Amino acid sequence: MRFSLILLVFTLSYAKIVEVVRVGKTYPFAEKDFLEEINTYLKNHKGEIVKKSLKLREKAKEKILAFKPDTATLTPAEVNSTRIIDLTYTLPFDIKDANGKIIYPKGFTFNPAKYVRLNYEIVVLNANRKEEVEWFFKSKYSKNPLMYRVFLTDGSWYEFAKRYKHQVYYCLPQIQKRFKLRHTISIIKQIGDKFQIKEIAVK
């Protein structure tokens, strides 16, 4: 290893003069270059590395295809029905700012449907029920993905999307609670500042 003492001396004309003073005995580096070692390893183990990479990619793919979050639990509808729900929420407590001033008092009501417009209808179905899947693909709801969105309560999103050729979603418990969903198939449609829930019995 070489030990060098670099002395920088500046002249009055701001020119830089560099003087190198060697102190003690110098030795060459015994270690191999780190990057060369990496390249050598990659060349010697290329097949093994590629095999491991493909295996990891397949495992990641399997996890993605098998992905399923906790979803809403809905039973099959036994009869056709239609009802209207109101999403108005009433505050059970005061909401205050950092200074303790009340921003929204207890009892304040808020209806998001007055401010947000749902420009499409939502079809909620169970992809594990063959009769519901077949009903969907024979219905108008499968013909226009811009007008209708599909939310699954169960089943494989991948298998359904592969046939549908459009994106699908899972119906989470929060959605079930918000729209007071009870059965599949359910069609959610906004009408003014309220929502219509149409239940369709498929047997």
C-alpha cells in the first residue's frame, strides 16, 4: 500500500503547486479489484443465477395471481328487489381544531352524494358462483366497462379478468357497510343524492 502526503502550497499569484512526499516503504495492493471479483462470479454462476431469478419471479407471479384481501360476506339473493339508501352521515362528536375551536359540531350531517357524482354503476357478484358469472357475461353489464365496474365478493380476480378482459375489483367490508349490501348480485346506481341498490336473484 502506498502512503502519500500531499502538500498544497498556494503562491501569491494563486497558482497551485503540488508536492508529493513519500514517507516510508510502499507496497502494491494484494487484494483483487472488487468489481472484477463480482464480474467473475457472475460469469461463473450465470446459469445458477438465472435459474434462481426465474424461480423468484414465478413465486412473485403466483402470489399476485392468488391475491385476495378480506372481502364482504354476502349471501345469494333469493328474490329480485330494489331499494333506495341515503349515505348521509351524522357526527357523533365534535370535531375541533388545534386550538380547541369546534369546526363541525356533534350532530352535523354530511351527504357525500351531494358533492360527488358516481358516473358508473357497480356490479357486485360472487365469482365462485358459476350461475352469477354466466349471468353477468350474458347481461348488458359485461358489454360496456366504462359504464359498469365489477366488484367481487369471492373468487379469483385473475380468472375473471382474463375472461372479462377488463379490470375488476374486490368488494371490501367497508364498501358493504357503506352501501348496506346484503346479497349478490347487487347493482349500485346513484340517483340524485341517493343510491339505488338492485338485488338480482340468479338460480
